[in-house]
Amino acid sequence: MNALLTPANRPDEPARTRKPRIAVVFGGRSSEHAISCVTAGSVLRAIDRDRYDVVPVGITTDGRWVLESGDPERLAITSADKLPEVDPTRSTVALSSDSTSSQLVVHEPSSVPRTLGEVDVVFPLLHGPWGEDGTVQGLLEMAGVRYVGAGVLASAVGMDKHYMKVIFQAQGLPVLPYTVIAPRAWESDRAACHESVDSLGYPVFVKPARGGSSIGISKVHNRSELDAAVEEARRHDPKVIVEAAAEGGREVECGVIQGFGDNPPDASVVAEIRIDGSHEFYDFAAKYLPEEHTVLNVPADLSEHVARRIQELSVSSFEALSCEGLARVDFFVLPDERVVVNEINTMPGFTPSSMFPRMWAASGLDYPALVDRLIQLALHRDTGLR
């Protein structure tokens, strides 16, 4: 693992008369709004307030940016029917329209707009479309504001499972067979869509092409179940991807963090997800709701050469998409020990119990240090083309 930045070894540390100001942005318009809030609560709790000024910024479900309270307890999941969300009644906040300034401006009814000062780094803890997919990253690039995580291209491709697999295949990375059901094809030639899925063999997984957190995903055992599964996926995204199931495969994950300067990315230990028979796959409930049906083995019980192969493929996947900051790469280890890439997540779940932080904790980087490292990476990277 590359050395963490400390006051003695930070490269080109700019002279400061104040602490760096970090805007933690969360919520958003996607179906993963609640998961983003949970992630933000954990990060807000972990950021070292002695080193950083923190401004919590929520994006409401209708896309309005507000100055949030940042209370971590309010942002926790307490039950399946009480998910956290950004408070839409709070004051509106926006980046300054002055291209030479990165100030946050608060707008309140019947009051003159006030500024919160310059923002040094945005930590966009957004999951799903309109946040993790390059849209917010593009906004920040246009504003000349540094931010944590992947840039516009990597975020967009990482969000779209179709083009993610296209790039992975072009780079020689192993993926499972798949087919894409585009909106026009589903409406005009459903029979051809059926045949394309049939060619994969059943069972298959039907997914929104640009979704996450297992929302809208169905396991389909035969053609009679296909139409309902596609329609469920289309509730979240008009574009649907259908993937062959990795029957008998073990579901494993690996975290990647960008190296400082010219150093290569670091890969964490590999972890495995195991679920009991109450869940047919790693769905939303198994991931996020308080249950005892999911076991996370960190590190995974794998042979040394398989674990090393997964770490190598994780770094290759990270570099294939030109990722920055962080990513979690998901794999299947098939019964014959072949490893295939399932997908990459450029802003993985980030609660202390999420796989990404747990893998790094097992690799020697605890949660507060992980948050700090990502902020430092963002502080010391250039804006614009790089």
C-alpha cells in the first residue's frame, strides 16, 4: 500500500490560512437516494473536524440542492419502511455562478444570499443516475472544483453496465455472456428480445442497465418469468441488461484506491459474500436491512493464486475505465476457479459495515484513514483535462 499523506510528506501542499473545506454531497434523484444518505451519515461521522471544515449538502429527490444538518443519526436506516432522505424544507444552496470562484451560496426566503466560503473538495456520495454517472462530475469540472472519485467518462461508463462490459471485453477482461434490451427493441420486436435472452440459457439476471444497490434486479428461471422481470427493470431504467447466471459461482469483491502521484493503484484484500437460502441472490434486503442472512468473509477463503488474480483484475478494471480515487470491483469465482468480472462500482457503499471499507480495514486502512486518504487524493489532483 502506498504511504498515507501526512503533514511531512504531502506533495506540493498549498499554503493555507484555514482548514480545507469539504462539501459532502448526498441524496440525489435516483432510486438509491436512501443508500446515499446512509453513506453520507457514516462519512460525516468519520471526517476529522480538526483537519477539515465540513459542509453537508443534500440533493432532494426532485433535484434541489439544500444545506443539510448533517446529523448522522437522521441519515441511518432504521427499518424497511423508514428510509432516510434529504430534508426538502431546508435552505437552497448552489455553487457560485462566478467561474473564478468555488463558493457555496445559500438562498433563503426573504433574505439576501449568503456565502459559506470557498469549497476545496466536493465528496459526492451519490449512487445511481444523476450523481454517480458523470452528471455531477461534469458540473464540478465546469466549475473547476476538485472532487473525490472518478471523472466524467469513468463515472458514466461505470454506471452503464452495457458499455462497461464493452470496454472490459475490448481490454481482454473476462465477463459473463449478456444481452441488452433497448427500449425500441422491447416495444417493436419482443420476440427477438426473447430469443436473445434464450440464447444465454436460463437462469439469467435481469437488471436496469444503469442502476445499483440491487434495485430492480430479478433472477429469471425460464421464459415465462422474463416479461415481468424486464418490466420491473424498466421501472428504473428503460435500458435493460440481461446476464447469464454464474451458476455455482462464489461472489467476491475487491477494493481499489488510486495511488499518489505516479504510483499505481492499490488493491485491498478480497472479500466474499455468502447468503443463506432466504435470499436467492444478494438483493437490496440482504445488502442493507438488518438481518442475519448474509455473511461477509473478509478476507475470503481463497487460494493465494486466485486471490492474487482477483487483485490483478481489479487494478486492470480500474485502469481500463481510467478511474480515479476509488472503486469496488465485483467478481464471480466459478467452480473451476476461473474468475470473471461482474461489474465495477465507482462510488461503492461507504458505511463502516459496507464491503469497501471493511476490505480496506482488513488491509490496514481503517475507516477514518480511508476517508482522509480519499480527500487528500482529491486535494492534490488537477482540475480539467488530466
